[in-house]
Amino acid sequence: MSGLTIRNVIKRYGDVQVMHGVDLDIADGEFCVFVGPSGCGKSTLLRMIAGLEEITEGSVSIGARDVTRMDPSERGVAMVFQTYALYPHMTVKENMGFGLKMNGHPKSEIDTKVAEASRILKLDEYLARKPAALSGGQRQRVSIGRAIVRGPEVFLFDEPLSNLDAELRVEMRVEIARLHKEIGATMIYVTHDQVEAMTLADKIVVLRLGRIEQVGAPLELYRDPDNKFVAGFIGSPAMNFLSGKIEGGKVNVPGLQTSVAVPVNMPGDGMDVTIGLRPEHLTVDPNGTTHTVDMTEALGGVSYAYLISSTGEKIIVEERGDLRSSAGDTVGLNFDPARAMLFDGQSELRIR
């Protein structure tokens, strides 16, 4: 297995530049997730690593090898796609071993590698079945097994769970996490689902408009985002953002009908800022009158109250316990100012 190094990678389609000087180091054995909204460049970056897209400028190295201009088959990578791409007329065993067979590997070697991949993925009882007799999750495990038998240096996953229903997605997340733990391979995983990113990754790379916004461990990005975009993208439900202005060394927040002394290097008076508060850092005061409960989501152990402030701004609050808000209630809000994050109103960079 090997790590991966990306240096100043640029991608252009004619006069349109879609990737803007990406630099990234992924350690040997690390599970790295590329995450971001649609069109941010995450799949394009993955395909450049795989060799399916040509790199306009920059370099990609796997271990000590510069693979920038190598064919995909020479790079030592295996890719798992959103679609399973299984041969319908072949059994599970034949599908998993087909690539090795086409490359002239002896039957005994193919059987050994397929048996090992089948053991890891718990597919032994399905080896004689054809894809039509498998569930969606089982088919995706077969496509992962097809990648495992190749013994790649780097595994690449391009939104592999997008076609599965909610229950199967949870099941397959656990399977992929277990797979990484067992084989210890370097894995790069693309998703638009930040919940997948948070639960699977050793390292998350947040992308926007072909640029890396921030790189870090899941909880590092959650607790210490560099800018408003990362703060809003990582976390579910998303962070609440309210407009404010610096007045007298405090943040005047009309949406909260209060001024807040956030413990940061406070900018000068008159500056427009945004204050960020996560839903779990807010508590409802049933005796207050500053906000109206628009609706609630009751999810069992937790509920989410959707409030509307007097300024029309929307706020989500996490509620636990037996006493919870109901639609139409008028309430107040409490929070610890130390939990609040402050962002520059223009650049959207974090004020620390």
C-alpha cells in the first residue's frame, strides 16, 4: 500500500478552468473523503487520480511513483463506481475474478484472491449467484470485491452508496469502515453526504468551486472551521447563521434581540459580521417571546424546532427530554457565548 501526493493540480476544459492548484497529501493507509456540493470538483479530482481525466498542470504521485501521465491500468488503483457495472450473465465469483482472468493470471491465483475477498466481504454463500439474484447492497459488495482482488495500492470510491436506500446506506457505511480496518489500504472516497464523510473519514477534504477550503479530521472541521462555508457544510442539521454588527465591543444580533460578547479578537465597531451557532448549542426558553416555532421534527430521542426570529431569520434548535416545543409556540433562546463562532461579513473567514 502507498500514500498519495497531489501538487498544484489544475484542470481546464478549453478556456474554462475547473480545478485551481490543488495541493494535498494522503498518508499510507489513510481513509480520505472528498466532500462538497455538486459541481465542486470532487469527482473530477478523483478521476484525475485514477487517470480517467487528463491533468492539465501539476502532478500526482502514488508512493514514490509519479503517475501523472501513466495509463489508468499502470497506476495501481482500483475504482468503485456509483453504478455496480456487473456482468449480468456471470456469477459473483466470475465477476470478481474477471479482471485477473483477462490479464492472464493463473486460475489458482484467481481462486485464492476471490476466496479471500469473499471472506472479507462475507459473500461466500453468494458466489454461485448472478447479479439479478442479489440485493443492491450485495451487488455493491461484489463491485468492491472486484477491486480488492486486484490488490491495488489505492482504492477509489466515487459515491458508491448513492443508489442504495437509507437502511442499506447505513449498512454499507459500516461494511466499508470495517473493510478499511481489516485491510488497512489507502482509500479515497467521494461523497456529497457530509454524514458519510463524518462517519467514515480519517481526513476530510472540503472542496468548493475547484479549490480546497479546509482539510482535517472530522471533529476538527466540526469544532474549528476556517470559514462560514465549512462551518455550514459540516454538521447536520447545519449551523445557524445570523447577521450582526460590532457595536461597543460586542456583537449586536437583531435576530436574537441581544448583544453578545463573543470571546474572540473582536474587530472594530461598525463591522458587519455573521454569528454562527450549532443547533445543539441553543436551548429554548418557554417563557421567552423573541421567536415563533414554525414547525418541529420529532425523531424520538431528539427533536428539532424550527424557529423564526422577529427579523425573519430561521433558526434550528435541538431539543431533548420530555418538554419540547410545538408549532405556534412563542419562545426565547439561551446559549453560551463561548460556543458562538464569528465570521467576517465580507470575506466569510472565521474571526478567532
